[in-house]
Amino acid sequence: MSSLCTRAALPAVLLVSTLALAACGGDAPAPAERPPAAVTVVTLKSEPVTLTRELAGRAEASQQAEVRPQVSGIVERLLFTEGGSVRAGQPLYQLDQTAYRADAGSAQAAVARAQTALTNARQKAERTAELARTQMVSRQDNDNAQAALRQAQAELRAAQAGLQGANVPLGFTRVSAPISGRIGRSSVTRGALVTASQATPLAVIQTLDPMYVEVSQSSAELLQLRREIAAGSLQGTDEVPVNITLEDGSAYPQQGKLSFAEAMVDPATGAVALRVVVPNPDQLLLPGMFVRATIANARRQDAILAPQQGITRNAKGDATAMVVGADGKVAQREVVVSRAIGNKWLVESGLKAGDKLIIEGLQKIAPGAPVNATEAGSQAAKPATAAAPAKPAAAQ
């Protein structure tokens, strides 16, 4: 009887044990989902942008004149300070005047002789005319006297022209500045012989305020710019301001202005020559100095500028961007950018105003992943999607 009871109780014990083991060894709880990654975004907007082009060039004097002698002679004096400023018409060199004074004196004497001869001829012509009226002299004598008067008048005019011609080289013995500006060093010294036909100038004067900056732009770039302006995607600028960067990378304090564009393309370089006029009151720019000119070409009214850290390249080398969609998830866009403006890219396609471009946290995300987006520059986070917190269960 006891063995039968034992056999009957055994299945019940096994069942209880099985239930206990099942209760102790049940399924483990599912792992918690990763929270959305935190990223920083910039909301893009359209804005007017002036498109510029940086071109290399060299500074040149706006005026340059070589000082040359117009007569030959010995240099007696230098009347200027080398490297200093001179005015137009200021005497620079004094040449020996001895020979030219002699020529001028001879011409002056010829004028005096001609004046005396004219006086005599006039008196004789007047007397002869009076006698001719009373028929005291023949008509032929009167005609001869009047002809002699006219000849004396012509000889006086010739003598006066000779005197004027003699005074011209005499005046050229004082060599004057043809323009105002800064004069360089003199190529001759006192006592040197100079000639009117010599190849070497005595000195060079340059006008340093304003200065010219000569640059060149590719004809292909100029053609593309004009096409975009004609199509209406860009607006031309009436006044073209130019910013100058010096050799050491510093910004030149004065702003220049584009004043001239060559009407032809250089066949050797395929470029169009441009001239920029730059004020130079402090004479900081010097002829021959290498500079860079940033020229405003056109203006785009609805440009999209994207921070450079938000634009990356894929394996194919194409530009891509990550944006936060309306659902709070990451979307990848292929974009086309044309040029850098400061620390931003000018976007031609792929992004539009209102897009939330991810600029920080790119290494933690992938397309389709939910994110918590914070606007750049804001203090508080602005999550793209925020799940409502679960309410605690009521106590039973």
C-alpha cells in the first residue's frame, strides 16, 4: 500500500519540480534600445551673396615718365633729392649754358640789326612816297622804296624767329620734371656729358597715388560669368569694388575699383587683362609689388551657403550631406557645390532653404537613424523626435 502511494506521488513531485525549474530558468529580458545620437545642425537659408574671384597681379605706378635731356651739354648741378617727391615743372638738372647763350646773343643782335634796317627803310619809304605825290621822284623809285620797306619787315620777323629758336635750346639747358611724383636715383652726376639722343634716361619719375594693379582673368571664366548674368541666375554689378591682399597676407586698408578691362584676349595666355585703381596715400604700395586682388564679379540673390564641415565626400568623390528629415531621422543628400565663400560652400543643387544640415556628430550616425538635433549656437537641445516618457504603473 505504501509503495502504491509512493508511485502515485512521484508524478506530482516531478511536475512541481519542472514548474519550479521553468520559473527559475525563464527567458532573459530584451536589451534596451540605444538612444538617438546627439547631433548639431544648421538650418539653411537663402541669402544674397556677392561672388568674388581672387586674382594675382603686380602693382604699377599710375604714371611713369623718363627724364631725358633735349639738348647736349655738361651737367652743372642736380636740383633735386634722389628718392624724394617732385612737382611737374620743377627744375631737376642744370646744364652748361655757355654755347646756347652765345647763340641767343647772336640772334638778339640780328634782331637789333633788323629793327634798325626797318626803321631806315620806313623813313625812306615815307619820304619817297611824299616826293612821288609831287612828282619829285619817279614812280619806280617809290616802288623800290616800298619794296625795301616790306623786305626790312620780313627780315625783322625772320630775325625774331631766329631769336626765339635760339632761346628754345637755352631753356632746355634746365631739365624740368614732366610729371609730379617720386623720383628715383640719378643716372648721371655733376660734370657728366649728356646728349639729346642718349638711350639712358637721367632719372625716372613715378606717380604712386593712385596705383594700378594689373591682373588677368581667364576668358573661359569671363564667358561663363556673362552667360549666367544673361540667363538671370546672377546679377551684374555696376561698381566693382576690389580688396587687395599684400605679399605678407595682410589686408591693404584702401579699397580699389576696377576701371579697365581689355577688349581682347591675349592669345598667348588666353586671359583678359584687367586694371584696378587703388588709392595709395601712404605710399604703402610700391611698383613691382606682388599682390592679390579679390574682385566682385556678380551677385546672387537667393544663394544657399552650407558650412564646410557639413559637406563630405563619398568613395566616388561626390559631395554629400546629412540632413535631419521631418521624421527626425537622418537622410543623405548628394549635393553640387561650386566655390568656397569664407568657411562655407556655395551650393548649386541638393540642398534648399529650411534643410537642417548636420555639422557635428557625423561619425555617430547613418542614413535612417533617429537623432536628437541641436541647432548650432542654441543652449538647449531641440530633439527632432522625443518619445513621451512612460508613466509609472499604478500600485495594485
